[in-house]
Amino acid sequence: MKDDLPVGLVLSDVKAELFKSIGHPARIQLLEMLADGPVAVSRLRDGTGLEPSNLSQHLGVLRRQRLVIPSRQDGRLFYELSCPEVSGLLLAARSLLGTVQQSTRLTMMPLDEPAAEAAVR
């Protein structure tokens, strides 16, 4: 990805805005629903259980960040991911969480079971 940011923008600030835009469980759920291709708004609403106005707000955040793009087909509104890297980011996050969880589990595992039981008593 080339660095074609407007002059004056700091990359860390832009990244922070990106992470803020996906920093809500509903928006992550929406992005994951769109990973396999365009989805009608009605299906997004049913799949998330969000009220129409709330769904619209979340989609607006994702649109402004250019993570999703809307389109109309036969009078119905659809959304899709703007690029495959969005799915890649979600997969990377899942992988990171799995790695962190596994390493945390390993560091919290007692080295000596009898010593761990004695500490509880």
C-alpha cells in the first residue's frame, strides 16, 4: 500500500481513526457479514438485530472510513467491503487473539500441580 496521505496527516493518527471506526462489536459484526460479498441492508438488519436507525449510523461510520461501499440492485440497497484488505484485517485480528489467548493460557498454567493446589489451601 502506498503512502498517499494528505500532507499534514500523521500515519499513527490515521491508523487510530481506522481502529476507532471498527472499535464497536456491531461494526465488526457487519464487516464479518460482508466478508463473502454484497449483502442487502435488510439481511444486515436481521443478522445483527440492530434497529434501522442504529444500523444506518454504524454503516455511516464504516462508509466514511471507506471500509464499505453501498450499491443499489433492483431498488434494494446492498453493502460490500471496499477491498479484500478489510477481510485480511479481520482475519489478522482473529489470528492475533488466538495467539494472545494461547500464550496467556501457557503463562497462567501451573508448573507444578501439587504446588498450585497447596497455594489454594
